[in-house]
Amino acid sequence: TSNEMPKFNSISISGYHMQEAGANLVQELAFTLADGKEYVKTAMKRGMDVDKFAGRLSFFFAVGMNFFMEVAKLRAARLLWHRIMTDLGAKKTRSKMLRTHCQTSGVSLQEQDPYNNVVRTAYEAMSAVLGGTQSLHTNALDEAIALPTEFAARIARNTQLILQEETGVTNVVDPLAGSYYVEKLTADLAQEAWKLIREVDDLGGMTKAVANGMPKMRIEEAAAQRQADIDRGDQVIVGVNKYRLDEEDEIDILDIDNEAVREAQLTRLKKIRSERDDTKCKEALEEVTRRAEGTGNLLEAAVEAARARASVGEISMAMEKVFGRHRAEVKTVAGVYGKAYEGDNQFVA
């Protein structure tokens, strides 16, 4: 992509799925930046000039309900990425800039009293803007129940437009800079995330850490702790564990016939396979496998296979012959609920 598509954002380095799985903000920040560091180091090992590709890397963070912490997280991310890229030898200013997209949290959306989700999404969106996101996705109020209706999607879209056009919050860069609270949160988040990044480094980098199961285990522990706090009522979810409605109003949802969608896709695949040149497709897939073994550019081979009308699944399976398939290290999280409910006789019973 650096040679053929120099304006293409080649990798979206995601932390969104980590927070959605239960990671706290230090973990999301640290593990996401450690992922980015691993990508850069891998490309440099292949002989690439860091300043040729680093400016087109982009990030993707979740933004949840901890308003000021989310602002601080994005500010800390820029600070730490600049430090990481400087340490890796980047020279261009653009190579050290953290560009990021944010999406409001799906986990924070609730099926109970779902119109509260409009408020949640609006606060999360404002937090992302104040934190300095360059791009934003706002979730719809009904996404805890089904795919969004046009009505819900319009509210989600207009949430962004109102922020942009009516509030004035986009008129200044980093509007909360100088706030003693936000600056302290930023510094603390950066310090704790840096410790975790160094811990990943000590394990040999993010690839080895993932193989070891460390990030998964830490995230699962944090997720269990958060759920225990919700179950105890220490963390309030309005309409769920406090201020519940006696009776829920029904809302319109988008009904999708999954079986019809599946059949339509199967029919489309059969049509493509009947019309393509099977010999050419097979040769292209064999080339994907060959390059996965370490000879030549793998992405280029995948593009050629797609042009020969190979499916995404077939291209993936061609690579799987060499790479295998990731199997997560399963470790049982224990003791989190017990600690949260320590001294609670009803829980012990």
C-alpha cells in the first residue's frame, strides 16, 4: 500500500473490541498502542522505511460512559504514540501523530428503557470530540436489541450534526487542556498504560503476549470486576439496576430474515463460482499459499485472487494452510466475585 496506494490508510489499529470485551481504559490504551508498535516493528524488520508508512496508520478506540477518563485516554494516546514512534526512529512529524476514529460504546447500550441510549450516545460522542477524535461513529438507540431502524439511525447521525453545527465544541483544538482534573487524569493514564506497555515488551511484544494469553486474562478479570460492581449496584446503570420501569414500552425494531439473507448469499456465491475461470482462481489461491510461506507480497497475491473471483473464505483458507488458525489460551478467571462480595453472607450461602 505504501508503494501502490500511498494515500490509503493501511491499518486500523483497534482497541474498540477490547473495551467492549470488558477492558478498563488503561488496558484498552496500552494494548492498542502495543499492537501498533508491533505492526511498526514488523514492517521495519521487513526492511521498510518507517517514515514511508507510519503516517498512514490509524487507530480505533471505543468511547464509553466514563466521560473525563475517555477524554484523557485520547489525550494520553497521542502523547504515548509520539513517544513510541520517536523511540522507533521515526523522523517525520506525521509519523508520530496519532490519528484516530472513535465509536460510541455498544456495551453501554441497554435493552431496558432503550430511549436512555440516546442520552448515553450523546455524552459519549461529546467526550470523543473533546478528546480530539478525527472521525466518529454514533450508535443507534436500538442496537442492544436489533439492527438499527432508519428512525434510530437518523437520531444517531443527527447527534453528530448537532455536536458539530450547534454546540461550538469543534471550534478549538483540545478544549479541556489546562483543566487540572483532565491533565491529572491524562498523566495518570499515560503513566499506568506505559507500565503495561513495558510489561508487554518484556514478554517479547504483543504477538508473544497474545500467544501467552496475558491480555485476554487481564481483560477478562476487568470484565468480571465490572460486572460484579454492576450486580452489587456499586456501578449504576439507569433503568437496569436502578430506576427501573414497572412496565417497558414496546419499540419498533428492524426485523431481518437471517435465513433469507443466508440463502441469497449462498446463491450469489454459487453464481460467482459457476462463472469464474476455475483454473485461474486455483492458481491465484496457490500463489496466496506460496507467498504466505514467506516469498513475495501476500496482500498483492490476495488482491489478484480476489480479481480471479476467489471468495474471502477461500483466500483465508489458502493462508490458513501455512499460518494455521489462532486458538486462544483458555485460563479460568476466579476469585473476582468472591472478593467483590467479601463479607456478604447471602453470597457466601
